[in-house]
Amino acid sequence: MNSPAGRWVRTLEGYRAFHPNPLPPPIEWTPTLAVALADASNLVGKLAGEGRRLPNPHILIRPFVRREAVFSSRIEGTQSTLGELLASEAGAAVERSPEDLREVGNYVVALEYGIKRLKTLPLSLRLVRELHRKLMTGVRGHDATPGEFRRTQNWIGPPGVTLAQATYVPPPPDSLLDHLSAWEKFLHDRMLPPLVHAALAHYQFEAIHPFLDGNGRVGRLLITLELCERQVLPAPFLYLSAFFDATRADYYSGLRGISENGDWSRWLQYFLNGVARQAEDALSRAERAHKLLASWRQKLAGDAHAKVALQIIDLLGANPFITPRGAQKRLGIAYNTIMRAIGQLEKQGIIKEVTGARRARVYCATKLLQIFEEAAWTKPANQF
């Protein structure tokens, strides 16, 4: 059985593998799909504009990146929370397993690496391999040849299933490079709207499944990198993993619908709806976070001795958790001066000590953390 999106080929070993057709596919531009694209494009444009107007957009990029890392890793079964990741990075001890934190941390490293790498290297198979190496080194699945495309057959399905029982089998390794070369060629296609292009490229990457492990995380990471490379956004503010996590059944159903029935329209509508909702979500969080930071600066504006406290507020914008030693190291200021500034911030109700310990104290701007940690968007009933 073939699909308009590709061919199901039975191998000599007896299992069926899917060979996706090269992109782009024919797209039926229904009024519903056109409206979804217009809505998503409008909201992404607002997010981009707001990002350019924010006084210090770089401050908020860090927690946004980490929020994406948490949700993308959660889809793969990792249970770390954003608060745990931020607290750990600030130097606090957390109960979460080091393996889980390392997996999420690797996603942060890979994404930040990708953003910097785009200045010298376009989206390409080479960059994809580099990202995979950053993502998979030293974590579960690290034995799955980080940075190398697979040389054996992989498949998708419940734990313990065989190839013959698999839910989905991607192209065999002997045809992998042909599919990847066609996908890389499509990456440089500029004929489609960027959001549509990103949706198609994401499906195709997941259909090819070029690595033994980590394909989902790399594929989601590439969405953000493409939007930055195409200058759709001035900085990595928009992430879809929270949307995919909240709508997992629709996400996987949409991907399957293409492979089985060539249902591109349903996938594009789902993807564009996710872009629109996450753009709204990012706008709301960024605006509220900057308003809160501005109110804290205003509280200290009349205090001639608040220079260091104001510098710590900037650090809180990047990570609501802080330790005295961490602030001392970041700012290069004497420990006693840091402690006086922390006392000022505590008095104003901006931060509070969260460990209850006498030593190795950790402070948190809980109101700011709540903005970043609050529940992701979930779909209303009958949305799709």
C-alpha cells in the first residue's frame, strides 16, 4: 500500500519500510488552511516585533530556551521541571536524577550551539550531525553513535515490539542518504511561506528518522533554528514542544496521517495552530516578565545604594534562582556587598530564601518563576 506522501516497500527481511517522497508535496490551499497560516503569521509577527522592542530581550531568552528543553525532553520521558533545571544551574542541590538533568541540559547546549552556529553555517546535514552529537553525548542513548547517521534499521513502537510489529519503520539504511540529500536540498527552498516550510521539513525529518536515538528532540530543535535562520524571529522566543506535549495524540496522529494517507492539510493546520498558540503564550510570558522586572527596578530607583541590587535583578531575569556565591562570581563583587544587596531584595519582597539552610543558601524570585513555570496551553475540546 502506497501513500500520496511516499511508498511502503517490503524488504527482503519481510518488514515494510516507508520511503517518503521528496518535498514539497502538492498542497490544497483551502480557506481553512489559508486562515490558519494568516493567524499564525500575524501572531509570530507580533512576537517578533515585541521581541525587538523589549529593552533586554537577551535576558529572557535563557529561561525560554530552558522551558523548551524541559518540554522537548518530557516528550521522550524525562521528568525534570523547569524549576529544577534553573535551580541546578544556579548551584542548588535538587532531588531529580542527574541523568534527567543532563538530558535536559544537553538540549539547552545543543540549541544554544545551533543558534551561534547559524552565523557561520546554514541548516544542513553537517549542522544536524553536530547538534545530535551535542544532544546525545553522555546521556541515555549515548551508545547510539552521537553525531552519526544510523547504519542499521530502526523502528517506532511500544517497548519490546519487533520490526514486524512496529508502528512505523523509516527508510532502510541503504537508502538513508538519498532521502537525507533530498531533505537537505529542500532546506534551501525559499518558495514556500517559512511556517509552512518548517512544518513540512519537520515531518520529513521525523519520517526519515536518521539517527538511532534522539530524532524527536533534534527535529523539534530544528523548528526553532529554521525560524531564526529565516529571520522570522529576531531571537529564539518561539518553541512548539509545550504544544506538542499538551496535544501528543494529535501530534503523532498528524504525522501518521501523512505517511498513511498523505493528509498534509490536517498536519499543516495542526502545526500552524500550534505556532499561533505558542506565539500568544510567548508574548504573554515575555510581557509579564518584563513588566515585573521593571516594577522591581522602580522599587529601587530612589535608593542610591541599590546599584548591586539592580544588577542582581538583571541576573534574575535570566534565572529566577540565585546563590550569593553565584552572584559574586557573575558580577565580580565582594561577597559582603552581594549579601547586602540580597538583603535589600528580600526586604522588598523580590526574592526569598527557599532552602531553609544556614549555609549554601538559595534565593528565588518566585513571582518570576511562576510566569515561566505556569501550565502550558492545552487545546479546547474538539479543537481538531
